[in-house]
Amino acid sequence: MSDDPTTPPGRGRVRPAARLDGLRPSVIREMTRLALAHRAVNLAQGFPDFPPPPEILEAAQAAIARGDNQYTITWGIPPLREAIARTMQELYGLRFDPERHVAVTCGVTEAICAAILAVIDPGDEVVIVEPFHENYLPAVRFAAGREVYHALEAPLWELDPGRLARAFGPRTRAIVLNTPHNPTGRVFTREELEGVARLCIEHDVVAITDEIYDRIVHDGRRHLPLASLDGMAERTITIGGLGKTFAVTGWRLGFACAPEPLASALRTVHDFLTICAPAPLQHAAAAALAMPESYFERTRADYALRRERMMAIFDRHGFRAQAPEGAYYAMTDFSGLDARRDGEAFARLLTTEVGVAVVPGSSFYGTPGLGRSVVRWAFAKRLETLDEVDRRLERLPSVLAANPA
Ligand SMILES: Cc1ncc(COP(=O)(O)O)c(C=O)c1O
């Protein structure tokens, strides 16, 4: 959202690689910097402002004190890989051999990049469902692949296999699918996922799934991994993370589970991207995955309260939104409040003048013009923080009146 956020061209041979053309640093994280500069409450970037469970902090501190401070085995310490494989089996009936099929990565961001670099050849097409988390497009470009977008339609954001089929063609090599979905809050149903599975099988395509919010679902819903559907286990790279579930986004911990030969390819990429995830934090992650079911139940109940508070705030201040089914975001239409400004200008005004940072909807789209009159709010915050947002939004009508577009 700065004047020219894309990489400057340079001259002669002293210039950035052509694959960066049109790419820019993350808008979400740019909004965080703007929030810090203006002391705004940061509902832009998806991180909790409440602490992680004390058990896992103690496990991290104990690992450092014990001396677990050197490189680990590239794919992750065995107890963590075993915990990941056990969790996938217990929750979803998915069978992965921790010795061969699991890799611990530096966040889901790295896992997505490693997965795409592992399967995409130059010119291959990758289907990306819009709106999408910002890191998918750069990952496709790093691999010299070509993105093909399929846009979900507001307000229901349903996956319609008939329309999705138009994005598949002879050059399609992979689809990236995120459920529970950021930014819409959809948790895709079995019927919707079966439609995706049919297309993947018919076109012999790899599915790369981003399931980072699998433990944050609302109203008794259940997350369903695409890999658990018939015919999908052998063609899916299932990616998950610990940052959101355990409120440790700064620890940079994710993982990828895949069958051969995809797992070996991904492990090779991961080895040379980052060698391994932070050693002591891997020990804490193994402890985190062993937390009792009551922790996950409490987390869901707490998120239900935050969602309720956030929806009431939208209602009170004139933002239109669907209650999210999972994850901790809401996309809201602000056109009833300000029909003239686009999302970038609106998000900037909200951050600098009202003191509440959000993300312009357009940053979740690659198709120009989409997402213009929506902004995204991340509500992984203490209720007191959300109350402060409520108070600050009282000023919105006068700020809009004083700042005509
Ligand atoms: C859908 C989705 N994928 C990936 C990420 C990034 O995950 P990580 O912090 O583990 O790299 C996020 C973070 O907000 C996200 O919402």
C-alpha cells in the first residue's frame, strides 16, 4: 500500500530476477507496520494477542536449557514427526509413515513453497481458489509455474465444481486448496471437496492443501482433509501448522505429509531452503500435539465468544459479514458505509484515522478488480481488545465525514 511496493527494475544485469515482476511484499504485513506506526489495534495480521499454553512455553525453555540447540534431522525430530503422524491418524484416519512421509517445516509458508517447488515445472499451471492467502502466488512464481484463478462468489463462497472445472486444462499440474478458509471463514463440505477430488483425479493433478486452521472450527463443524477422500491420498500433499492452534505464530512451525514420490521431493526442497525448523521449538511442538482434548475444546469455545463479539461489532457499525464457519477471520463489505473508496483506501483510513488496522480485500485476489469493497478482520484477540475496537469504531462516521473520498 506504499506508493510503489513492487520490486524496482534495476539496470543492465544488476536487476532483480524477472520472476519477481509484479510481486510485492505481503500487504497483510505491510498493514501491521502501518498499525505500529499509528498505534492502531492490529486486526490485520492473523496472530493472537493472548499467550500460548504455559505447558508448551515450559517445554521450549526446558529444551533450550537441556541443550537442544543444534540442527535437528532435516525432516524434524522423530518425536514430533511421530506426534504429527499419530494426530493425522487419530483425527482423520490418514496414515503417514513418520520415517518417510512427514516433514517439519518453518511454518506453513515454507511448506507451501516447498510443495510447489517439489511438483511444479516451468509453465505448469496451478489452480488457486480466490480469495487466497497471499503466499500461494509468489510460491507458484518461484517455481516458474502459471497461476490460474477460480473465484468463489460472495456472500456464500461456495465451491462449485462445475465452475471450478473451467480452471482445469491439459497443463494443470496442481491445485492449492485451503480449508478452513482464510479469509472467508468457509469450512468446505464433503460434497464440495468431493467435487474437487473428482477434478483432481480426472485431470491427474496433485492437490496441495493448506489446513492450518483444522482445529479452529465453529458450531460443531468438523474439518475434512481432502486426502481422506477416495483416490486422493496418493496425490495430496497435506499441510498443517502449529502457529495458529497453539498461539505461537512467531515460532514458525509447520509440516507437510505426503506419499512417495512427493514426500522425498518435498524433503529435498526443504533441506536446501531451511535445513530444519528451530530445534528447541520442535520439542515444544511435540508437547503441544500431546495436549489433552480439553485444550482444543476450550480453544474452540474461546473462539466462539470472539466470533460472537466480532459479529456484534460489525452489526453495530454497519459492516455486512457472514459468520465464519472456521478460522478466525471475517470478510466484510463496507460499501454501505463508504461507496466511493476502494478497500486499500478504506483500510488505510481505518488504520490511520480510526486506529483499527484491517486488510484490503483486493490483496486476497489475483484477478484485477475483485475484492474492492471488502476488508478482512482477524479476531484472534482478547475480548478486551475487541471491545477497544468497538469503542474506536464509534469515531468512524465522523472520520468518513471529515475525509470525503
Ligand atoms: C491460510 C494460511 N496459510 C498459511 C499461513 C501462514 O502460516 P505460517 O505462519 O505457519 O507460515 C496463514 C497465516 O495467516 C494462513 O492464514
